[in-house]
Amino acid sequence: MAQGRRAIIVGSGFGGLSTAIRLLSDGWQVTILEARGEVGGRASRIREGGYTFDTGPSLITMPWLFEEVFAAAGEKMADHVTLRQLQPGYRIFWTGEDRHFDFGSDQAALRAEMEKFSPEDAAQLENFLRASGDIHRKGILVSGRQNFLKLADFIKLLPTMAKLDAIRFLEGWVGKFFKEPHVQQAFGFHSLFIGGDPSRVPAIYSALAYLQIADGIWYTEGGVYSVIEAFAKIIKKGGGSILINSKVDQIIHRNGRATGVRTADGTVHDADLVIYNGDVTARDALLPDLPDVFPWRLRPLRTTMSAHMMYLGTNRKFEKLLHHTLVVGDDYHGFIKDVTRDRRIPRSNAVYIHAPSRTEPSMAPEGGDSIAILLPVPNLRSGDDWREAEPRMRDRTLAWLEDWGLPGLRESIVVERSWTPLTFRDEFLAPDGNAFAVEPSLQQSAYFRHPNRDRALAGLYYVGGGTHPGAGMPGALLTSQVTQDLIREDFRAPYTSRATGPTGNLVQP
């Protein structure tokens, strides 16, 4: 169908890599341009001193979506990566609370955890799963594979969402079933880690908790980056090219159609279409002479919060940590309000901790731990100077964790890396230093999210967390299918390729 046609993909995150695999299967010649020195985008990896860290996503849900991508290349996922199901998936601690909550896919065990806090809430688990399962099947599985370029398609979906009560805010929706605050938080926090305030995102995101129970929480041997490596290997096997250290500065167009890109070294890459897998809010900077066309939007897209990431290699193990652990401070709602709505340094703490050597000892030297800590923080629109704030926040967070239950954490550190909102701005080219693209609010969903196909320029498409259906690895993989379907539709008619490949001085990185 697409023999001889050339596609340029800007960015090598999960959205870009999975789209490349799909287009190669359709006969496209595909080149991926990655600004950084390794593939993966935010889903990269740090290796130092025998310690290995996934820098971005650290758990897998909806594994069948990954299998679909492998199948597009005629491959089997099991031949490339090894999945292990975690049980429990993670443990939630609250400071000042003796009880903890183990969240996993074993429903009997999950009900027992709920009974520690509220037998009445435990009795509502089946009702919650039935309702959130309906939202998943009738909402996510249907809308997640549509493009929603037309307002009419969004309007058609609304009666179903209204009937499912999926339009109301997630926090209130969870509160219909569970009354005890700890149980509410355990079933309602998930949107926070795709950039959404549970009190402001629609209840369609209740499907995040449902999927972790229904499909399980999975770990890939070698970390999530092993999937990135497998995708890159398949792309090269299929004839695609991946050029690292190739930052795109401009999308080139002629006669109303994208015709290629220009990289920072001046190289022009001709193409019949361009797919952008970067932060969608950077779109206008790449097309300064062709502003975005959104007459229907009342305000610009609101970007998500950011994150202060600490990657710590320690010379001892901290047995209190599971593979995935959440530690919530004494003001859960105030914390979320600080980092999302008020955009200020949080006055309390809530962190996610990843310690993969619990499952795979080789991720750290014997007797040590590789620990990644994610503290949600406001993005750069807060005005904070992170060159000054980073050491202060580092000491505050680690001291808090020591007081909570990790004594001696700071003195055990032998390897340390840190990411701040400045990292997301400077390395991942997110203008606001945001960690999760754009907020997943109702006003920024489906038709009102950034489209998968540009409205002002033919031949320009988008994949990744900033476009429909949204953030997270499953969302990014679904964007690749939505965009592939649009490309198939747009290039169905006979078409003669005008692309000649890279021109100018191509420097192989």
C-alpha cells in the first residue's frame, strides 16, 4: 500500500516506536529522529556502578496492547521480553498510620486489605469492579481506538459516558462506593501518575484501577526499557532507521503539506509525512510560520505537573520497600492541590518508590538497592528556580523518608542522579518542564485533546501522551493505532512519493 513512501518520526518514545513498527508493516520507509543520545524518550534507562534504573514508566498494564504491536511485525512478545506478574502489585503506606494497603489482582486478598480499614467498603468491591469494568469496556476500548477529529463523534459518546456516570469527577465517583478515606485514596490516586488531579479528571479514569485488578500489574525482566530495546530491534530488522542525537528544530512544509524536517545540524530529511512524538505544546515552535488552528478551544492546553526524580544506588537493602511502594504524607488532598491547581512546591509529601531488585536482584549489586523516587512537583509555570530548589527538596524528601521508615538512607547512597522540571524542559523539550504532557481533564479529552492529525497542515500527525487517547504506556500505544488508521485513510488513493531522503550534510551520530 505504501511502497516507496517515506515517513519521518520525531521522537522515540513508546508512541513513536510502536508507530514505526506499524508503518513498516504497511510498507513505509521509516526513519526515527531522536534528540537524545539513546532511544526511549522519557522511558530511558540509567546504568551506573552496577545499578540499573528505569527513568520513566516502571510497570506494565494491559500487556495485550504490547502484544498487538509485536504482532504487527509478525513477532511474538514472549520471544523478546519476559513478563512477571507482581502480587501484590504495590503497597501503600500512610505516615502516622500503622496499617498499610496491598493492592493487587488477587480479589480475595484485596478484599481482605479493604476489610482492615472498612468491612462496609470491602463489601462494595464487586460493585466497583462491575461499574469500572463497564467504563473500561464501553468507554476506553471503544473511544481509545477512535480519532475524534469530529465534534459529532465526541457528542455521540457523551450519552454512553453519562449513563455510566463516567463524566463526573473521579474522586466523587470512587466515593459512591467507598467511604473510608484510605480506601478511597487506594482506588482513586492512579490518575495522578499520568498527570491528572483525581478531583478534576473524569471518572473514565477509574479504568486505571480496574485494569490493575483485572489484567494484573506486570514487570519486564531488565526493566521496562527492555521493551524499548525490543521495539528498536524490530524496527531495525524491518528496515527502519533510528538516528540518535538528531534534534529536530523545524517541520518543513510546502503547498499546505508537511514535506520533512530540519535538524539542529542543518540536515533536511525529506518525507511524505511527519509524525511528531514530542510534547504537543512544542508544536508551534517547530512551525513558527503556521500557527495551530483551534478555533473551538477556549484556552491553551494546560500542561501537567512535573516531577522531582531521584535515582539512588544504595549499599544496603531497605526491606520495608516492595517492588512498588507509595508513601503518602499527612495532607493527601493538600499535596495534590499544591502541585496541580496552585502550582507551588508542596508543603507535604507523597512519593512513589520503585525498587526492582526485589524482583530482579541483578538490577543492583549484591546487598544493595536501586531505588527510584518520584515526587510530584509543579511545572515551571510555578516560577520556582530548580537550581536552588533541587538540593533543598532532595534533603527534605530523603529526611522525611528516613523518619518514616528508611533510616540511614542518605548515608547509604553510593550512586545518585536527579531529574527536575528543568530536565523535562531541556532534555525532553517540554516547554513547561511538565512530566506527563497535558492534563487528562474532560476539557482536554477526545475531541478536545490535541488531535492525532494536524488541523492546519496535511501530512503531519501526532502520537504519544499528549494526543488522543492520552498518557501512560497503554495510551501511547493506542495513539499509534489511531494514527496508523488515519494514515491508511489519507494515503489510500494513488500517490507518488516526492521524498528523496536526507539532503545536506547528514552526520551519522
